[in-house]
Amino acid sequence: MLDETEVRKIKSGLIHEIEDLNQEISIKQKEIEESKKRTWITQAKLKVVNKILEDQE
């Protein structure tokens, strides 16, 4: 059986790991949002180019 000190050390370590993982998740979510924005901008540019090409035909 673990004593109280060992339990606190393990609990503290797990809390720090969870905080680190949450930070990584937050960073990845921001990267995904930026990627979505770039995708939307690219799609909008392609629509404009396609419209110009259609109008030239």
C-alpha cells in the first residue's frame, strides 16, 4: 500500500502531466483554427479565379 506522501507525489505528477497535455491540446486547436482560416481564404481565392475564368469563356 502506498503511503500518503507517495500518493501526493503521484497525484502531483499526474496533475502536471494533465496540465501539459491540456496546453498541447490548446496549441493544436489554435493551429487547426489557423489552418481552417487559410483553407477558407484559399477556397475564396479559387472561387474568384473560377468566376474570372468562366466570364472569359
